[in-house]
Amino acid sequence: MSSFGLLGGALCRVGRTCLGRGSNFCTKSRAMAAEGILVEKQEMRCFIVRCMEKVGTERSHAEALADVLVAGDHRGHFSHGLNRLEMYVNDISKKICEPKGQPTILSERAGTALVDGNNILGPVVGTFCMNLAIKKAKEVGVGWVVTRGSNHFGIAGYYTLMATAQGMLGMSFTNGSPLVVPTGGRKKLLSTNPISVAAPARKGDEFVLDMATSAVALGKIELQKRKGESIPEGWAADQNGKVTTDPDEALKGALLPLGGSAKTSGYKGYGLAMVVEIFCGILGGAHYGPNIRSWLNTTDKADLGHCFVAIDPTAFAPGFEDRMQDLMDTARGSEPAEENGEVLVAGDPERRHMKKCDEEGGIRYHINQIKFADGLAAKLSVEPVKRKTN
């Protein structure tokens, strides 16, 4: 893999699963994206680098961030791509996050490591840690790396795909600012605490689960607010604990755990979020749960914890990729419940979105996202995003 990450290609030298993608909301979002403004991936990378360098970020760090954010948009996770750029810009410009530096290995054994992110950009820390986990997995079969002192690292699936690119299974987890109420509670306790698990199959096919343990990622609510649209019922509650479809009220309130209320098995999502917190904040000695700064806090360091796992399937029963492919093909071949429906596996919707982007020669963004980018460019006095002409 190149130093610029999974997307490949050098960055500009002048100047980064949702299983519910078949839902009506996601279908509508994709339809709107098809009518949006087309921007070449390379151009968006360059724009992100320009913005980050303008506030003093080391080039290699800006490039690592750009890889992760562009990968998010390319895969259709618009909540974690360009939508997140201003957050990173603010963290660097306000000196909450370090613009340069390297992670430090604090302790290490054959198959494990504890890393200090030294408060640099999350994608730089994440890439370092997953590469370390992969190295260990090649040597002893499994690599398990936990880090503290980090920041928001983008889509969790970016790092698990680093593992599948090496023929390995990958897992990644992260904690974050408290945004989600525990089942039966009224105050925010945990973050969306995402989970990604990826496994390679044959001929480049792969299973890629990338999901929040909340009903939805916060970025999707922010994106709906930016687009001036309501949110589906069941995503969030207002300050009084009542379910709301108003993104403004949701942002003032809290997200619901995966599954919603206790009556609809929300305790399962709550339990999964606790598992992620154990792997990240507790195991790594990072901030955890309500001890992490609030999402709107722009003065305190995040000190987030991440966890990265790489597994070499050849350390176990032979024929892993064949069985993995058979399982995925069997799932895809299942009889659909709807006459014109289909059964997908995690990663299929993203592959379709990437294929469409590649066929069009770029990523289609909602007009309000591009307006936001233009506003940020003006604020930073950098060249704005260039639109691709059809």
C-alpha cells in the first residue's frame, strides 16, 4: 500500500457499513447525491490538503486525513467525509490537536501493543496502529493494538480494509464524545462507538461491516440539518427524552442506541457500545464514557481510544477465502422478501456507490456541502473546490 493509503495515487503537491442502505432514507439520499455537484476524488483530496496545511498541519498528516475523508465520501459515508473537514480544521487552528508528530509505542509484546497517539490527527494514529497490527499478525497470527491520546479517525472501515488488502481479517473500534443515552436513561453516557469488521473472500470480494452502535451516526443528523431536512423517527430524542424528527432538537438532545428503546431491544446496541468502550477507553487508558469532552467542546483535548485487530486466516483452518465467498454468495442468493428486492451483504452498497463514482469520474455532493466547502475556503483564503464539468 502506498504511503497515501488505500485510495492510491499521489496527492496534489500544490497549494480519506451501513447495513441499512436499502432503507427509504438511504435510497433518497443516494438519489439526491445523483443530482448533486460532481467533484473528482483527486480534487477533493487536494482541497482537504490545502485547508489543513493552511492552519499549519504537516503535509503528511494532511494527506493521511485527506485519504480517509475522501474514502468516506467515495464509499457513500458522506457523514464522515467532507462533512467532517471543518471539525479537523478547528481542532488544529485552536491548538486542541497537534499539527505534527508521531505515535509512540508505550508497551509491546509479540501480538499486542499499547500506543500513545500524542494528540495528533486520528487518521495518522489509526494508520500507524493498523499497520502495526498487520505486522504482528504476519508474525504471530494475530495483532491487537490499542491506542490512547488520539482524535476522531474518520470511518472505521478504512482501517479494516487495510487488513483485507493484506489478505487478513480486520477489526477496528473507537470511542468518542458522549452522544447516546443508555437504555432506560436520560443523560448521554457513551458515543456512537462504531464497529468495523472486514474479511477477504475470492477475487477481491470482501465482507465489510462498518456500523455505529447507536441508531445512527451523529454525522447523519448533522448532514440532514445541513440539507434542511428532517430525520427519520427513531434516530434521536430531544432534551426531554422524547423521540424527535427535528435535527436541531436531536443535536440538542441525544442519540438512541441501536435498536431504540428497551421495547425494541435497544439494550443490545447499548451493550455493544459498552464492549467498544471496554476495548478502547478502558483497555487503553484513554478517556471513556462521560469523561470524554462533549461534542461541542472546542477547548479540551479529546484523548480518544481506538482498537485495531488484524487476523491472519492462514493461522487457522485452510480455505478461509473459499468458505467466505460461499457464505456471501449464499446470502446474496437468498430469496428476497419483496418481489423486486434483493439480499446484500455488508459492503455491497458501498461497492455500488464506488462503482458509480468511478464511472462518473468523481463523487457527487449535495449542493449545500459544496456551499459549506466554499465558505470554508473563503474563511481560510484557499482555492475553492473545482467542480467537474460533464
